[in-house]
Amino acid sequence: MADVILKADNLYKHYPIKGGVLRTTTGQVKAVDGVSFELQRGETLGIVGESGCGKSTLGRVLMRLEEPTSGTVNFDGVDMYSQSGSAMRKLRRDIQIVFQDPYTSLNPRKTVGDIIGEPFEIHPDVVPKGGRKKGVQELLEMVGLNPEHINRYPHQFSGGQRQRIGIARGIALRPKVLICDEPVSALDVSVQAQVINLMEKLQDELGLSYIFIAHDLSVVRHISDRVGVMYLGRMVELGTEEQIYQRPTHPYTQALLSAVPVPDPLMRGKREQIVLTGDVPSPANPPSGCRFHTRCFKAQDRCKVDDPELIDRPDGVGEHRSACLFAEPRVIVETVDVSDVEVDTRFASTDVVDLDAFAEDDGLLPADAASVAQGSQVVGETEGPLDRPADTNRLIDDEPTEQRDPRV
Ligand SMILES: Nc1ncnc2c1ncn2[C@@H]1O[C@H](COP(=O)(O)OP(=O)(O)OP(=O)(O)O)[C@@H](O)[C@H]1O
Ligand code: SF4
Ligand SMILES: [Mg+2]
């Protein structure tokens, strides 16, 4: 039997909606609404889906930053939610998180050494006090940064380098599982490729298992062994990278894939466009039956009543999990792969960045630029990541805001 490191069973996370003068509970936002899956040791499980479908909530519940409304998480053979005290503290070391935005997730008033070394302060038994500076310098080296820059501040680094700092902090305690919540979404595509390559290298070196949350299907494809597609708090399709990208059976996955940029201009005309109609329903009031029926191009009367289970269904070659009553494979034209993008050599250096040199043409992106999965409509072709407009000012102008990092 495969070696499962983390198993989520029927996880629910509902947030109460308060209303009226008395602030009484008037409803529930069903952010995560019955999610089950397993993560194998050493694998990368990608989680994709439109904004608001519950990806980040799932990530927080998996590492117990929030308690679930119900359901269980088994971590390496231990029921996580029945642990307390020192057992839970020890467990926390084994599951860490890396956040999306390298501009707000690092405290601007702390040096890089303090930021990366903070987990050592919180878990003092991991590295003896005298060895912490060396430990931080080793981590800087592991993520491709210059260990001599231990006393610099986050604003002295580029976006990609800051994300490396976030990753160094994430692996400081040598966790078994790293939850990565949109770790490259705020970065230019060439920098994305570098950070992803780094994550793959660290996975090999440290035997890490990743849960890689993103809305960009191209990025997820490159790094993931398996992919789960979420819609309105549920997982609607789950399979290997090949099953999801080459023979998706759920209409929602097929629509998302049909909106991924096509690299070859000659192929663009051949790309089938699946346009989803209607807005994303509110997670406070999901539709009856199959909750995708209000936007599904294949919906039939039965879909309004029957709620399809996420179970193995035929995909033309074998079978994989899909929550569609009428699941059938559909080939969608090849997508772009970030590994093909030429690396921007300005970012390859481990030196501290000369910000003036970047000001002219740095292609840093807003967090959700070119998202294939954002918005109420998923349409056919979108602009490719290389066509994205550069936000030239953000790197130097944006003041990072202070935010306590809840990872440890
Ligand atoms: N603390 C909270 N209180 C109330 N509602 C919340 C809370 N956190 C998340 N939600 C709601 O839960 C739903 C899922 O949010 P979540 O942030 O998990 O989505 P997501 O898939 O990560 O979206 P994105 O791609 O934009 O990051 C949304 O409707 C959101 O408004
Ligand atoms: S069950 Fe019906 S509405 Fe749901 S995805 Fe399948 S065809 Fe569409
Ligand atoms: Mg999120």
C-alpha cells in the first residue's frame, strides 16, 4: 500500500455570517464543504480552482491554523485534531506553510536572519542557541541566497529572492510537509520558473511532500504529481497530472483547461473554447444537487437533484476520481509550461539586488494577473503569461506591511 503522510477525511469549514443589531448568526459560508484526499510521502499534490473556492481555507485547516467545523486530518499516522500540548507542538514542526505574497508575509523591520531564525526561537530544542546563526546561513545557501546577507532587510531583496526567504523559513525546522499557498503567483513568469525549480530541488534533498495551491493550471502542472480541482468548497476531480491534463472528465476541469494560454499561435485557433455561463454561486448558498449545475454546459435535470460523489469513473484509459454524473474524457489542446520560459539572468544572482536596475523593466505582477481561473466567467483563450503588462513600480514603491507570520 502506498505511503500516506497526510489524510484529510470529510473536512468541513463553515464560517458563521453574523447579521442584525444583535449580531446573530444568519447563515454559514461553506468555505470547505466535505473534502477528502490523501497526500503520499514525497509527492506534490496541486490544488487548483477559482478564487473563493476554499483553497486557502483548506490549507489553513490542514495545518491547524484553524479548527475545522468537522472532519479529521491524519498526519503520519496521528490524528492531528486529537493532539494537544507538547505532542501538537512537535507536530507543528512537521507541517509548515509558505505564503503567496513575499511583500507582506515578511516583517520589514526584521533582518533576514531574524525572520528565518524565528522558528528556532519558537522551537529551541531543534538547534542549540550557539548554532542558530550557522543554521540560518545554511538555509540561505540551500535556497540560493548569499549567506553573508543575513543582516539585510526584506526590502533589499527582489520578489523572487524574498520568496526564497519565505521558503528558507518554511524548511527551517525540516518539516515533512510544506503547504505552499500560491507561492509563485505574485512573481513574474521567469522568476516563477526559478522558484519552482528550487522547490523541486529542495523536495529531492529533504524528502518533502508538498501541497501546492494555485489558480494557474500551468504552474500546477509543472510541479505536481497529482492534481485536485476544487469548486465551491468541494473537490470535483482528483487524479495524476496526466489524467487531469490529458483526459479530464469533469466539465469544470475541462473549462478551466480550455482557458489556459496556448503557447503556439498556430494552435490557438484549434483550441476548443468552453465558456461557462453565470456567476460563481455564493458559498453561503450553494446550488442543490451538483453544485456546478448552474454553470455546466452539460447539465441535465438530474444534476439539480443528485449530488455526485467524488469516485473513480472511466476516463478512456483507466479511471480516476471525478464528481460528475456524466463524466467522460475530453482532450483539451496542450498548455504552456513555465519550465520552457527562458530564465531572467538578473534573478539568477545571489547578490542583493540593485533596485534602480530593476525599476526600468521589472515585470513583477499583481498577484492575480492572467489568472485563468479568476472571475465569474471562464472563457476560452486568455493572454499568455508572457504578454502580461509589467507593473514596474511595485517592486520599489510598495511598502511591505507588517504581518505576524502564523507559520510556527
Ligand atoms: N475568516 C473567514 N471568515 C468568513 N469567511 C471566510 C473566511 N476565510 C475565508 N472565507 C470565505 O471562504 C471562502 C473561501 O475562501 P478562501 O480564501 O479559502 O478561497 P481561495 O480558494 O483561497 O481563494 P483565492 O484564490 O482568492 O485565494 C470565500 O467565500 C471566503 O470569502
Ligand atoms: S453532474 Fe451534471 S451539472 Fe454536474 S458536472 Fe456533471 S454534467 Fe455538469
Ligand atoms: Mg487563497
